Amino acid sequence: MRVDTLKSFKNKFYNDYMEERKIFQGVLDEKSLMSLYSLMNKGVLDMVHGFVKQGKESSVLVGEDKKGRKVAVKVYAIEASDFKNMWPYLHGDERFKNIKRNKRDIVYAWCAKEHQNLFIARRAGVKCPEPLGSLNNVLVMEFIGDELEPAPRLNEVWLEEPEKVFKSVLEDMKRMYRAGLVHGDLSEFNILFWNGEPWIIDMSQGVLLKHPRAQELLERDVKNVVRFFRKYGVETNEDEVTKVVKGGSE
Ligand SMILES: Nc1ncnc2c1ncn2[C@@H]1O[C@H](COP(=O)(O)OP(=O)(O)OP(=O)(O)O)[C@@H](O)[C@H]1O
Ligand SMILES: [Mg+2]
């Protein structure tokens, strides 16, 4: 990870941050950088240290807020985004019924959707990053990990207590469902493992239960979770998990 630090451009002259922003060149475009700076100006975050992950569709950076708490900053790429794939998850969502069908508006709505979904899930008691603020294609949230590194994903660790972790994931799926939300992209790749507990991330695909595809997406989430934990020998099946998530008994 880069150790260079981009400090808030607040009270700085343009030339100053022109120099500092070199660490982002080629990865973040001008508009994303401006959104990042606006979030700094609003006090949502104070510094950005470098990248946790650089991807085609999104990059995740690590930074800190004014209190020195680490934050994760997810920046959705606009040009390289697969916005055609995003549309079906937005279309039919009453929260985004007025968005225009162009690349930029779709990506901005996608980012706002992740923010809102994290908010709903977190309020419902789900172990997921607390959303701290967002603007355009940039989302700032609680960082899951420690001073040295981000938490690994579930697919990158060996679970000593798979049964316990499974129960915790199930409980969070249930909480989400009760709050009217389906994750829509749940799998071992979007669950971080931290302090012995699973933390659910990457909620941009999440839809409200009223969405026409909600049940289909829930089925897919259930399938992924069952497949993963059965590999550990956890005795479960899709019907049972669906029943629990929808509020049946455990
Ligand atoms: N809040 C967070 N705290 C710590 N690390 C995070 C956080 N959010 C994301 N990450 C890291 O960034 C990676 C990608 O995040 P996320 O899954 O949200 O984005 P993505 O666009 O789906 O990327 P990918 O397609 O690579 O999964 C995660 O696997 C994790 O390593
Ligand atoms: Mg992901």
C-alpha cells in the first residue's frame, strides 16, 4: 500500500494539493477527486493514505477522519462502470425512480444506494460498516480492520468455528430482511472476517423487498451462503435458511 498521505486541501493553495494528488493519478479521475475534496471540506474525512484495493469498477482507499479513526473510501469508477448491469437493480426501486438513464447518474445512484442500504442494515443491527457520508460516486464508511491492514474476506481465512459464523451471517440476513432489505450480492467475497465475526460489506446491489427481483436475489444469496458453509460441514439447506431469514424459527 502507498504510504503517501493526501491531507485535506482545506486552507491549502491549489498547487499544494496538485502535488499531493499525484498518488491518485491514473486511478481516480478529476471529478472523483473533487468529490473526495468536497467530502474533506465537509468534515466527513480528513486524510487519505492510499489504496486498499484498485479495481476496474471501484477502488477502495483507506483514510482517517478528524478524530483519527480509520475510514474506508469507496470510489466507483464512472467511465469503466458496467452501468448496464446496474440498471436492473435500480429500475423498480422507488428510491431511485427519477434517475436519468445515463452513465453518470446511474453510478451516482448506485453509490447513494450503497449508502442508504448500509444505513438501513446498520440501523437494524447488522454487522456492517457504518456509512459516514457520500457524494456523487464516493462513499465514506467505517473501516473494518486495524492499523495495519483491512480485515480479510471470508474466502481468505480458515474458520475454526464455522457453525458460529454461519449463525451470525444468518442472523444478519434475517435482520436485513426484517428491515425490508435483500443484500443481492452476498457471498464469502463480500463478507469480511474480523475479531472472530463476519462483517457484511458491498451493499450497492441491495434492493428493497418491494423490488420485483427481491425474491430472486434472496434465493441467490441463500444459495451462496449455504454452499459456502456446507463445505465446512455445517448441516443446513436452502429451504431451512430461507425460512429462518423470512422470520421462521431457527
Ligand atoms: N469498510 C471496509 N473496511 C475495510 N475494507 C474494505 C471495506 N470495504 C471494502 N473493503 C475492501 O475492499 C474490497 C472491495 O470492496 P467491495 O466488495 O465493497 O467492492 P467491489 O466493487 O465489489 O469490489 P470487488 O468486485 O473486488 O469485490 C473488499 O473486499 C475489502 O478488501
Ligand atoms: Mg465485492
